Amino acid sequence: MSKKLIYLPIIVLIAILVLITSGCKVGKNKELNLYTSRAILTKETKTCIECHTKKQPSLIKSWQKSAHAESGVGCYECHGANESDPDAFEHFGFTVAVIVSPNDCSRCHSTEAAQFLASHHAKAGEVLGSLDNYLGEVVEGISASVSGCQQCHGSKVEVDEKGHLKAETWPNFGIGRINPDGSSGACSACHSRHDFTLAQARSPETCGKCHMGPDHPQKEVFEESKHGIAYRTHIEEMNLDSPTWVVGRDYSAAPTCATCHAGATENQSRTHDPGTRLSWNIRAPISFKTENSKQKRLAMKDVCLTCHNPNYVDNFYKQYDSGVELYNEKFAKPAKLIMDRLKKAGKVDPTPFNEKIEWTYFELWHHEGRRARNGLAMLGPDYTQWHGFYDIAEKFYIELVKEAEELLPGVTKDILARTEHKWLEGKMTAEERKKVIDYYSKRYGDKGED
Ligand code: HEC
Ligand code: HEC
Ligand code: HEC
Ligand code: HEC
Ligand code: HEC
Ligand code: HEC
Ligand code: HEC
Ligand code: HEC
């Protein structure tokens, strides 16, 4: 007993000494302990962190939580640059660049980068040089384009003499941004810095920054759909931060945008090209089938079939096709024909957007027409009907046709004589109504295609 008591003060003394010395260490290296304990960081990155922790503690904390930090991928591994890079600059003894382009990410993620670069997403910056951009840059004004169009589509980032990015072109996280190194796109459009969480990339909110509004309301359509409702109800079961995310295995309660357009199933891997599952292009003035549309449709159906029965899915696609064809044949093609005739007759001049009827036609396909088609594609009945076909009908019959007739009397006569437009002439008998309905089901109904 007493022998043990003799050792006690010694043990206590040693314990105190250990505590004091380790305490000193903690105190001295407090900032270094902010970053991960598991991974080995390069000495360059350690230097960046030491200084930037004082400047932007939140930025460091965000990175610190990331899979990158855990794997030892730090500031220098992403921002380190070659002197020959157009946007490289000297920075406290290092050569760095602000932009981390798809080329930079591709050093470690070549599959994702290759798929992304092949997608329409990577080309979204090209619209900025097109005629469409006339509206944003000329009719409205360049600041509207810089903080509007270009924040979704991407700017062409320019560098000043000192290697700094010009304010007219950056900050910009548009999906098709044209980078100083010549590459296209911004991975950070979906992968937010600096935590780069998968949960965020898989959330509909991420896509909704761009895929929303009067001309492409995919986010709003999704929210009103049964899929969106199920997603909100079961968000805790969605397993959004799981390393693997195969529908039917890792989660099953609901699909998000990423599930249908990019996610993996047991039969196919995930993709960074959302175009590989689309059978129609429904944003064009007149919808058209994409290349290899059958194969692309099968890829999308494969996703649906993890939750639904084949008949159900086939019937859905029949409803979708028939709605798209109704839009094309009844409204979009005739509207374009009317516009072409007016232009040929010199009643509409070549300058875009300087005549009322040009705005009417633009809204018919670009706003109402897309709303209806997105409602059809993604189960939003209110977008199909009241924000869609209702507005299309009003634009077509009450605005476009009337404005065209004022400019060139008789220009719509043969079009309005078609069965589907006959109602406009006046009252219909019950028999005539039935004839029109039969005509619709023959023309737009089940054609036996898949
Ligand atoms: C001695 C402190 C210090 C060190 C070391 C340091 N930085 Fe910085 N960094 C700053 C300060 C201050 C700014 C803001 C002023 C500026 O742009 O120079 C900044 C800005 C930046 C910017 C934004 C520049 C811009 O134009 O918007 C990036 C990117 C950056 N640092 C990355 C790094 C990386 C990567 C490292 C390590 C290789 C690093 N920094 C090391 C202090 C430091
Ligand atoms: C996985 C790659 C990656 C890592 C690691 C990384 N960054 Fe970044 N960083 C980015 C991306 C992407 C951007 C956005 C720039 C762009 O548009 O490409 C960015 C932007 C920045 C900016 C400018 C934007 C702003 O909000 O001010 C600073 C400063 C910066 N990073 C500092 C750091 C520091 C310091 C570290 C280390 C803790 C770090 N980064 C680690 C990818 C990375
Ligand atoms: C130096 C190599 C390197 C670079 C450069 C790099 N990454 Fe990573 N990245 C990794 C490693 C390692 C992991 C963790 C292991 C894994 O998931 O593959 C990772 C993981 C990820 C993840 C998954 C995150 C998670 O929570 O599981 C995403 C998303 C990601 N990186 C995106 C990017 C983007 C976008 C860029 C460019 C802005 C980039 N990475 C640049 C190496 C890199
Ligand atoms: C809120 C983000 C956002 C803004 C702002 C925006 N767009 Fe878009 N734009 C998109 C999205 C998303 C699509 C794809 C729509 C779809 O597929 O339904 C698109 C499609 C397009 C297309 C069709 C591309 C194709 O392949 O058919 C053009 C052209 C276009 N936009 C030009 C512009 C111009 C010019 C402006 C500014 C006047 C602009 N956009 C403003 C998000 C935006
Ligand atoms: C349109 C949005 C979007 C863009 C742009 C995008 N990603 Fe992704 N990314 C996603 C989504 C969504 C996932 C998750 C897919 C899943 O798990 O089903 C993902 C997953 C990843 C992963 C998977 C990590 C892992 O360990 O599973 C990496 C790495 C990655 N992206 C890198 C990139 C790179 C590099 C770029 C740019 C070349 C890029 N992404 C551009 C949406 C995007
Ligand atoms: C920063 C803006 C932005 C974000 C974020 C974004 N997109 Fe897009 N998306 C666009 C633009 C712009 C286009 C039209 C590109 C073009 O054709 O010029 C587009 C096109 C598409 C297309 C049509 C592709 C094709 O080949 O026809 C699909 C599908 C799509 N996006 C799905 C998604 C999904 C799913 C997400 C989220 C995981 C997402 N997008 C995130 C801007 C964005
Ligand atoms: C249940 C699956 C599903 C979900 C969830 C879903 N989509 Fe879709 N999406 C589709 C289908 C099906 C189509 C039409 C495909 C075709 O034409 O073959 C489509 C079409 C599209 C298009 C094509 C428009 C064009 O111009 O051709 C875009 C863009 C798009 N979706 C974006 C989104 C976004 C953003 C979200 C989330 C807010 C989303 N989708 C949610 C299944 C889905
Ligand atoms: C992860 C599972 C999942 C996937 C994948 C999925 N759905 Fe659904 N779907 C649901 C759930 C859950 C409901 C709601 C069922 C209910 O209300 O009874 C639903 C409802 C529907 C409805 C009924 C809509 C309504 O307003 O009642 C249709 C049609 C539909 N889905 C078609 C599709 C199509 C087409 C695809 C593929 C493009 C698809 N689904 C992919 C889970 C899924």
C-alpha cells in the first residue's frame, strides 16, 4: 500500500509535464491543426494554408471538410500553375492561378472531364457569340448579359497584363465558361468550392440555378411533380452524401434531376453528359429527335424502370410524344411558316426584335412552348396546361394570327382552314367537335413507336 503511495506524486508530476508540453504544441500549431490530421499535405499547400487561414478562415474550413483534404489534395495541387499559363501570377514565391479549369481537374478526374467536355453543357458559352446574344447584348445592354446570360452560359474569361482576371468577365461560374487556358466549362458550376460535396451536386437546387424561369422551368416543374414531392418528403432517405449512388441500391424513395439525367443504375454508370438520355430536343423552336434517339430513350427508361413497370413507362412516353407532336404540328410549324411568309413579303425586316410580331413569335416558342414541353417531359401538369398550352393558344390565335393578318391580309388563311384550327371560324356542331377529336387521336395518338 504505502509503496504505491510513494510512486503517486511521481506519476502525477509526469502526467502534468506531458500535459504542459503537449499543450504548448497545440498552442503553437493551432492553425496547422485546423487542417486534416490524416493526410500528408505538400509543403507548398501548408504555406498557402498558414497565410490564408488568417485571411479567409471560412474558405479553409470548407476545404478542410472535403474529400480532397482527406486525400491530401490542397490549395497548391489545384491552384498551382505554370508560368506559361495566361492567367498565372507570382504570389508570395509561388506561381498560381485563380481559375481551376476542367483541364486542371482532369489531371485527376479524366473520365468526368472527358464526358463533360463532350456535352452541350461545355458548349453553352458558344451562344454568346451567336445571333441569340443580340437580345442580351444589344437590345438590352452588356451589363445585363454579363450578370445575366453569362452567369448561366459562361463568359469568355479575360486576363489583364498583371495576370489578373478582368471584372467584366469574372467572377463567372457559367457552365460553358471559356477559360484562359482555352478549355471550356466550369466544373464549379455544380461542384461548389471548397467542400466539393457530392450531396450538393446531386441536389435539384444545384441545377435550378440555371434550369428555371419562364423559358426553361425544369426546377419548377420538378417541384410540382410527384417526383419532387416524394423527394422533399423523403430527403433523409436519399443518401445524398453516399460515395456510391446507384438508384435502387443506395436510395429508392425518389429521383432527382441528377438521378434521371446523370445517375447510375445497376445497368449503366453515371455520366457527365446529360444529353446521352434525351430522345427529343424540346428547347428548339420546333422540337426534333436527337441523334440515336432510340438508344438514348432506352438509357432514360432504364432509370425509370428501377421504380416503375414497363407498361407504365411506355405509356408515359406515348403521352409525352403525342404532346410534343401536338405542339410542333398545331402551333410551332404554322407559326414559323407565317413568320417566313411575312419576311419573304418584306413585311418583317431582317433586324431582329424591332417589330412587335417578332416578340410574339419569340415568346410563343421560347417561353410558352418550352414551358408546355418541359411540363410534358417531367410530369408538371400546370406547366403543360396553364403556363403552357393555354398561353400558346392565346399567343397563336389572339396575337400572332391577328398581327400577321394586319401586316399581310390572307397570310394565315390556308393554315386556319385546317381541321384543328376550324373552331376559330365560329360555333361547331356536336358532330363537328367529335370529328376534330377523332382527328387528333389519329394524328397525335399512339403511333406504335417507342
Ligand atoms: C503570405 C500570405 C500568403 C500566402 C503564403 C499565400 N497567399 Fe494567397 N493570397 C494572400 C492574400 C493577402 C491574397 C489577396 C490579395 C492578392 O490577391 O494578392 C491572396 C489571394 C489569393 C488568391 C486569389 C487571387 C485573386 O486574384 O483573386 C488565390 C487563388 C490564392 N491567394 C491562392 C494561394 C495559394 C494556392 C497559395 C499557396 C501556393 C497562396 N495563396 C499563398 C496571401 C497569401
Ligand atoms: C479541388 C481543387 C481546389 C482546391 C483543393 C482548392 N481550390 Fe481554391 N478554388 C477552386 C475552384 C474551382 C475555384 C473557383 C475558381 C474558378 O472559377 O475556377 C477556387 C477559388 C479560389 C479562390 C478565389 C475565389 C474566392 O472565393 O475568393 C481562392 C482565394 C482560393 N480558391 C483559395 C484556395 C485555398 C487557399 C485553398 C487551400 C485551402 C484552395 N483554394 C483549395 C478549386 C480548388
Ligand atoms: C491532384 C488531384 C486532384 C485534383 C486536381 C482534383 N481532384 Fe477531385 N478528388 C481527388 C481525390 C484524390 C479525391 C478523393 C477520392 C475520390 O473520390 O476519387 C477527389 C474527390 C472529388 C470529388 C468527390 C468528393 C466527395 O465528397 O466524395 C469531387 C466532386 C471532385 N473531386 C471534384 C473535383 C473538381 C471539380 C476538381 C477541379 C476543380 C478536382 N476535383 C480537382 C483528386 C483531385
Ligand atoms: C438562369 C440561367 C440562364 C440565363 C440567365 C440565360 N440562359 Fe440561355 N439557357 C439556359 C438553360 C438552362 C438552357 C437550356 C434550356 C433547355 O434545355 O430547356 C438555355 C438555352 C439557351 C439557348 C439554346 C441553346 C441550344 O443548344 O439550343 C440559347 C441560344 C441561349 N440559352 C441563349 C441565352 C442568351 C443569349 C441569354 C441572355 C439574353 C440567356 N440564354 C440567358 C440558362 C440561362
Ligand atoms: C451539371 C452538373 C455537373 C458538372 C458541370 C460537373 N459535375 Fe461532377 N458530378 C455531378 C453530379 C450530379 C455527380 C454525382 C453523380 C452520382 O453520384 O450519381 C458528380 C460526380 C462527380 C465526381 C464523382 C466523385 C466520386 O468519387 O464518385 C467527380 C470526380 C466529378 N463529378 C468531377 C467533375 C469534374 C472534374 C467536372 C468538370 C470537368 C464536373 N464534375 C462537372 C454534377 C456535375
Ligand atoms: C450554371 C448553369 C447550369 C447548371 C448549374 C446546370 N445546367 Fe444544364 N444546361 C445549362 C445550359 C446553359 C444548357 C444549354 C446548353 C446549350 O445547349 O447551349 C443546359 C443543358 C442541359 C441539358 C440538355 C443537354 C442536351 O444535350 O441537350 C440537360 C439535360 C441539363 N442541362 C441538365 C442539367 C442537370 C441535371 C443539372 C444539375 C445536375 C444541370 N443541368 C445544371 C446550364 C446549366
Ligand atoms: C424522373 C426523371 C426526371 C427528373 C427527376 C428530371 N428530369 Fe429532366 N427530363 C426527363 C425526361 C424523361 C426528359 C425528356 C427526355 C426525352 O426527350 O427523351 C427530360 C428533359 C429535360 C431537359 C431537356 C430539355 C431540352 O431542351 O431538350 C432538361 C434540360 C431537363 N430535363 C432538366 C432537368 C432538371 C434541371 C431537373 C431537376 C430540376 C430534371 N430535369 C428532373 C426526366 C427527368
Ligand atoms: C427512384 C424512383 C423513381 C424513378 C427513378 C422514377 N420514378 Fe416516377 N414516380 C416515383 C414515385 C415515388 C412516384 C409517386 C407515385 C405515386 O404517387 O403513387 C412516381 C410517379 C410517377 C408518375 C405519376 C405522376 C403523377 O402525377 O401521378 C409517372 C407518370 C412517372 N412517375 C413516370 C416516371 C418516368 C417516365 C421516369 C423515368 C424518366 C420515372 N418516373 C422515374 C418514383 C420514381
